[in-house]
Amino acid sequence: MAESTKPSDSLRNLSSYLTLANARSTLGFDPATYGLTEKEAGNIAYAFSVYDTNDNGKLELNELSALCEDLGDGCPLDSDEIKVAYKKLDVNKSGFIEWVKKTPKSATASQDE
């Protein structure tokens, strides 16, 4: 008898798909632009869907802190280290770590609406 897909795997796949589809439709995200495969983009989308608890497409300091806590198995970062990481990951200095930045094409489309 073939092993069936676990419900948690199905939810993970659905969450990744929905986050990635939203990034494509609202932000014009294309994984190839960032040198990512579909699978890599899906993994990133999944991480955002797990840790972006208010579903705004951005990681806030408390959300990054939760991610670091989960990844810091045996070697947690202190709050100062998390703040330094947060500042470095906030590449456009918006105050957030964003899933993707709007592309010029999607920014123009938003202005036309």
C-alpha cells in the first residue's frame, strides 16, 4: 500500500501555494527574477506563511524573533542579535522584512487602479 500524503504536508503545500500565488498576483513576483526555482520560492513562501502571523507579507521584529527562536535549536540569538539581523534584512529600510518588494510593473498596475 502506497504511503499517503500526511495532512500536515497538504496544509504546508496549500499555504505555500496561496502565499506564492498572492505574491505573484499582487506584487508581480517571479521567482526567476531572484534566481529561485519554484521549489525554493515555495519554501520561502511557506516560511513567511508560518511566521507572518498577521498575514501582511512582512515580517515584523516579533515574527523574526519567533523564527530565530525556532531555528536557534541549542544556540538562540539574544534580542540585540535579532535586532541587528532585522536591520540587515530590512534591505529597503521600510521597518519590515518584506516577502517581496513591488516590481515597477506591479507598482504601475497599482497606480492605474
